[in-house]
Amino acid sequence: MSGYQVIEIGALDEWRAHHGGFDQARSRDGRRVVDHELTMQYIGLTANALEPGEEAGYWHVHSQVEELYVFLDGRGQMGLDDEVVEVGPGTVIRVGQGVARTWRARSDSPGELRWLCIRAGGEQLPHLPDDSSRLPEKPMPWRD
């Protein structure tokens, strides 16, 4: 088995056609659980899209998992404990353990609210990724 995998999740405007979830009861249109398709060990990833006016319809909280929401398109809001934060292209929100969260696409959004949710747990990452090694003898692969 190779040490890497490649899949295509489609362009942003194709994400709404995905239907998935962590199990059948939590599946919905506009969600693709990418880490169920790849051999992920330490991180998880979902690609998400909500129609204008659509909402998650539930709150949730994690006791061990940290999440990073990267908003790419549309306009929406995230409920974070007792606050509501406006989100749109370029908004990145880290949500730690014990924080209740929910989200919705604003009804006046110019299109679907699209985002990636990156999940991780386990040991704290070092400030500097000190497990890397440069390979100066390896030539660059590009050919123009």
C-alpha cells in the first residue's frame, strides 16, 4: 500500500450533490465524509454545502476532538456556545473541546454556504513541525 492516496471531491459547486454522514442516521445532502474514503489516522475531513436558509438543525459538542472550519463560499452563521459569528469566504474558526456548535446558511446568502471541517484529536502538535527533514538531493519533479 502506498503512503499517499488521491481522490477528487469535485468543484465547490458540486458539493451539494454529495450525500453522506458518519452513519446512516446522520447522513444528509451536501456532506461528504472524506476521511471515510481515505486511510486517515490522525485527522478527519468533511466537505459541506448548505442551501441558503438551510441549517444544521442540531447543536453538538466534542470531548476529545478539535475542529477547524474553513469557509470557502456563501454567507452563514455559526453558533458557538452563547455567541453567533458571521462566516463567509476566508473565515476560519477553530472550535475546541467542550464548545457547543451549530451553523446555518443565511437566507440572503448569494449561494450555497460551503466549507471544510477538519477534525483532529490526540497529542498536541508542536509549534514547529520538528519531525520533518529536507531532502536537498531529491530533484524537483516539475517539467514545463
